[in-house]
Amino acid sequence: MIDTHCHLDIEDYENLEEIINNMDGHMIVSGVDRKSNEHVVKLCEKYEKIYGMIGFHPEFANQFTEEEKQLLESQLNHKKIVAVGEIGLDYHYGKEDMDVQKRVFIEQILLAQKYNKPVVIHSRDAIADTYDILEKYHIEKIPSVMHCYSSSAEMAEKFLKLNMKFGIGGVVTFKNSEKLKEVVRKMPLESLLLETDSPYLTPEPFRGTKNEPANVKYVAEKIAELKQITVEEVKKQTTENACKLFHIPIM
Ligand SMILES: [Zn+2]
């Protein structure tokens, strides 16, 4: 199994070594700003089973200066940095800096295209603008993922047409997530990736505690139940999907 999206910041885990050992499989750790991007590169170098993605999350869009962009470009040459992410739009806490968010999102999509890397997208309360930008900038040219997908099945069809994959996490195990369950039932297994978004969004039955990559198995179990197939099939296909998309040479 591969947890295709987690955050392993030292501030969140005193026992990081143990958390990494707990995971029976690989992890793709996500950066959100300069500090976490640098930490991701270090983790990739220290642990065989860790790969990384780097980028500026919309919350930190205003920190994305020309200097940061150059640093990001140099980090993208690292062989274990497999994607640009997480990048996108987040209007949850207000729309004041919408224009900055959009500009930084577009700049990073263009970077990914320049370096031929997949992109991993964060979109919160901004699905229409996210779609417009992805369509306009031809996201179908490179592999891409809607991380922690939370919109409708109808929207999912549109993203699928742009050749995008869907990161499915702990939310799918929640009682009140019927919309996401419908997406999982309708989308082909070939378009799904497993993720935890640790330390957030802990799946049932551990909701309320701090999440960790090893919990990705509960997401696999729920997807198997929803699609009425075996957990082994889910694990095998989603691992294959992730290896292919991120060019991870483990299968
Ligand atoms: Zn994330």
C-alpha cells in the first residue's frame, strides 16, 4: 500500500520514527511551504520508503516569491520528489487573497509542466474556480490528483475527463459522507488513490485521534466495501495506480 498524501512535520509527531516504522508500505509526504518542503526532502533522503511532493499550499500563497520559486525548481530535480503539491485554492477562511492564490496556483502548474511532474491539488470551497484553471491550463497534459476529493459525483465526472485521479482518505469512513461514498462507487478503481492526509482526517474507528499513514488500511477496507470487491484488489490496484502516476519504481 502507498499512502499517497500525508504530512509528517516534527511539530505534529514527537515519535516520528515510530510513526514511519508503523507504516507497512510507502508514503508520499506533502510540503505546504518552504520549511515543510525542506523537511520533505530530508525525509526522502533518510527513509527508503518515503517519497515527497513539494509546493506552496494556497494558505501560504503570499509567501511564494521569485526566490521561493527558484528554490522549488532546484528541489524538483531531486529524484525522490515525485510531484508538485499540494497546490490549489482554498476560500474557506475568506476570499481576500483569491487573486494571489490563483496566480500562485497557475505558476506552480506551469512549473510542474516544465519539469514534467504530476500535480496534487488542494481545493476547498473553491471547486468551480479550481476546475476552470485546471481546464484552461490543460491539466490533462500531465498526471494529476484531486487530493481529499470532496465535491459531487457530477463534478468528479468532469475531473475524470481531464484525466485526473482522486485521492480518497478517512472522510470516506465517516457516517455523514454519502456524497463521497457515491463518488467512490461511481469512479473506476483505476482512478482512485489511497491517502490519509495525516495528521488530519483520521478514519473511523479512530476518528478524533491523531492520524498516521498506517491508518490508510481503513480507507482501503471502506473502498472495498463500497465497491463490493476484496480489500486485496483495492490495495493492489491503488498501489499500481500510484506507482504509475508518480513513477515510483516499487512494483
Ligand atoms: Zn494535505
